[in-house]
Amino acid sequence: MRKLASVLILVLSLFLNGTAQQDLTLYELRAAPQSHSLNPSKLPLCTGYLLLPGISGAYTSINSEGFTYADAFQLNSDKTIDIKLNDAIEKMKDLNNISFDFKAPIFGVGFRMGAGFASFGIETKGSSRFTIPKTLAEFIWLGNADEKFLGKRANFDGLGIDLMQYTAIAFGYARDFNEKWTFGIKAKYLSGQAFLRTTKSSIGISTNSENYAITLDGQLQIQSAGVAGLVIDSLLNFNGFNFSDIGNQLTNAGSGNHGGAIDLGATYRINEKISFNASVIDLGFINWAASAVTKTSKPTSYTYDGIAITDIASGKDETESIIGSLDTLFKSIEFDEKQESFTTTLPIKIYAGGNYRILPKTDLSIITYNELYNGRFKTSLRFGVTQRVRNFLMATLNYSVYGNSAANIGAGFTINAGPVQLYTVTDNVIAFMLPKKSKNFHLRIGINLTFGNNFSQN
């Protein structure tokens, strides 16, 4: 049983190691046009740019608040592995978020207009957040017969998922109003493709101290829409897909979900050396109408007494008994449905920071990143240095504290050969060197086309 628990915890640790982050390094890499998306007032250091699908790259970010692989497993010199799951689980919070974000540009263009800069872009975005209670990891590892759970209720309240995917079409404009102030705004139309959220989760398992019978109780509420709504409805209603018309089903589910958002940014320059900046990103909403449904389960209580003597005599093994019981459990869960549209907000991102130019081509910077979403608030802090080399190279290096981890070294660079620009950005180089000890993974890489580069701008 402990071997099985170790495998389950290993899978959990891989999730905890492998899944969103916030572009702390890109924020100061203004030679890359993508940095303009984090603060509309930070004008790109070129007269124009072009982003193309595929070659202009993509963004992947993974973040965990739990433990790392190295916290749980230690490889010895004799090739044996020590399991340290007790210590690893102790490092978890009561509720632990595991996040995965991705972005991919479909098309983008920007160009100077006198003292201003106009931009247009189409981008697809996706995010998923899993919430895992510490009690669940303890229950898997220790087992239901441990004194922590025997005769008591193991509380898994808060267990859930939050998934969203949408496409954004954005129009932006920024302008230097005078030598001191630059303001920027970006308006976005949003088209939602998929949404799934556990809006209520009260689940528990009780173990009878006399006969060890296991009772599962609880209640769930799930909101889903788009492609996710189609899938969830099919799974929970046991009706399957109509594969002869699945293309139209997916197309209809992934359209009809409309929304909007704005990005705001401002930069204030005290003098040629010192400046401050701030931005609010993704202040908006999506109304989910296609395949939108809210499912609320009726209170459920199911008891598994174990495998019966008659089943053993007939040759039925424990696996068959468990599978049969799970099938009975799932079919006994009933949902009340409310098929109507609902509206959700986007994760609101707030950047604020300052720059100090210590040399003509060298900047020191500090920024704080804050995220507000679904009632939860997260914050991060980053210190960095950025170096410009004529108009063909920009590089940045920083240290940050984010994602319940203080071991994050970020780095990024752009290299220009005429209009062709190669860029690479990560918030955590350590994740590539020591993946088993890292909680955060982040990468941007691609090729842009930039014209009229001028890295001497403030």
C-alpha cells in the first residue's frame, strides 16, 4: 500500500513541480515587442514590429505552491531512493495552487505615429489552476487507518479546478504627453472557447474505527461552458458525444462566448535617470453562453465496506470490487442543472516599479507583481539589471521571490540582425539546471520582425 501511495504522491509532486507565472523578466526587456503587453505605456524601442504565427514564439509558465520532487525523494550514491514524504507534505499550505498558463500570438503589428505608438494583435490564451488540500496528500500517504484519520473525517474541502481558454483581439495606443508622462491603453475583444470551475467543493472521507468501513460524503458545484461545458455535460450525463457531428458540436460550443477587457499603463520620469511605472492588465470579463451550465450535486454519502467473503470465494479480487463500487458511487451522484449564461472576470494583474539608469546603457529596476483572481491575492517582487548594447543586443538579469519560492533567477535577451529579432526570456534559469528542486518554470522564445530599432530611448 505504501508503494502505491508513493506512486500517487510522486504523480502529485510532478503536478506540483510542473504547472503560471507572470513575466517578471519580460517587463524590462523593451526591445522585445511582447513586453508592451505588460505595460501599454512602455513604448517598444522600434518604429514598427510584426509578429507572425508560429515563428513569433509562445509563452509557457508553470508554478506550484507545494513541495518539489527533491523535497520528497532523495537519490543516494548507491542508486537507492529515500522517501521523505512526511517532510515534504509538511511544507505544503492548507490549500495549494498548481497553475499552468500559455499564450501564443496569432498575429501582431505595431508602428510609430508621431509621439504615439499604435498596435493591433490577436492572441490565444489559456490558464488552469488546480487547488489541492494538504489533507489529501496526507491521506494518500498515511492511509485511512492512520491515527490522524481513523474514526475521523478527512476534510478535502477546497479541492477543485479552474480552467479558462480564450482568444483576445486587441487595439492599443500609447503616447508621450510631455517629457514627464507617457500613458497607454489597450482595448480587447475576448472570445471564450472553454471554461470550467469548481465553485463549491465540500468533500470528506470517514473511516469507521471498528470495522474500517469507508464513507465518502460531500457536495460539488461546477460551472462549465464552451468546449469544457460540452465535455462535462457528456461525462456527467453519461450520454457520450455524437461523433458523426462532433465537428459542429465543438465549433458551436467554442463560439458565442463574448467579453471585453482593457489594459492601462503609465510611466512618469522624474529626470533622465529615474522613472516610475505601473499598469493594470486584463481588467475585464467574459459572458459564457454556449453550452453554459451550472451543475450542483445533491448531498452524497456512500459507504464502502470492503470485499465480501462471498466475493473472495467466487474468485472476485479486490480490484474488481473497488471498480464495481466506484461505478455504483458515480451513478448514485445526482446533479441539479441550471442551463443559463454566466459571467466571469479575468485574473487582474497589477505591475508597479521603478528604474534607475546608473550608466547611459545600464538600468537597475525593481517591480512588484500582484494578481487578484477568484477571491485570492498573490504578490511577487523582482530586482533586476538591464544592459543595452547599441541597437542589436539587450540583456537582462534579475532575482525574484514568487510562487512560494525564493530561488528564482531570471534572464532574457534579444538579438537583432537587421529586422530579424531572436528573443528568449525565463523567470527562473534554475528550473532548467535543477528541475527537481524548482517550483517554477517559465519560458518565452521566438523570432520577431522589428524595424527602426533605437535602444537609446527612455
